[in-house]
Amino acid sequence: MKVVFGLRFILVVGYLMLPVSDAIAREPALDAQSFDGNFLGMHFYADRLGIVLDVSESMGKELPALRAALKKELPRAPMLQVDGCALEEPEPRAETRIARGMSPDTVTAVKALGEHAGVDAVLWICDMGDPPNRYGVEAMAEVLAARGIRLYLISVASKPGPNVRKMVDGSDGGWLMAVPES
């Protein structure tokens, strides 16, 4: 029995070291769930939903409630976390730096969810505390258009700027200011 447990542990540890394309393709929990309903006051739908969650320091007080709500309402949706919500043009090969559920940036997270989990919608939860730059917004718009992904943005602190709202609207998604219940 200990050997079996040991082998499973080794496989899990080894699995965490796989490149993102292998990890997402092999992870059964990343069989994206469908959703048609309300989450934190926003109504949206998806045949295959993915989540990008900002876990930066500025989100600290909101994260426990957000994680509890995600676990309850969207337990099977694949999720990638990002440290900050700045929309910046990704560095070359940024996708290879996704590890243990953390993506180097939001655009790379959305692209990976589209390519490897086949999502048709992404729920991006953040505080809009980091200013987007024009190249990042353009890069995100290109990813959304190329993959046919709708972007739903829930901000828990600041209203998204006009260029971000235009990008979200252009994907046939939506945005909302929300404060999760504690």
C-alpha cells in the first residue's frame, strides 16, 4: 500500500513539472464545464468555461471569498492564476512559463485556456488595479478573436478603462463591478 501511495505521489509531483500543453491536455479537471447562470451578479453562458484569477497582493482580502464562490459554483472549470491584472504584450514563449496553475500574464493565460482546454469563454476576475497598455489590449483582442473566446470581466475594485471595456464588448462578453460577499 505504501508503494502505491509513493508511486502516486511521484506521478503527481512529476505531473506538475509537465509543460503546460501536456499538463492541460492530461488533467481531467480541465474538462471545462458549461455554465449558464449568475456568478457574483453577472449573468453569462459558456459551453466550455475557463477562469483567470488575479492573485496579486491587492486582491488579498477578496481572495478567500472568491475562491469559496468559485469552488462552490464552478468546481470543474479550468483556472489559471496571474499575479496582477495588467494587460501587457506577452513575452515570446511566455506559455512555457506556466507552472502549478500560475501564468506569467493574463493574455498568456487566456491563450493557453483557449488552445489547450478548448474554452469558448473566459471569466477574468481581478481588481483592475494595474493599468493596461495598448499593446496588451491589442494582444488580448487578437487572442479572443482568433479563438472565438468571449471574455467576461468581473472587477472587485476599479472600473475597467474604455479600451478594456471596448475589447470585452468586442468579444461579445461583458463586464461588471462586483464585491464578493464575505
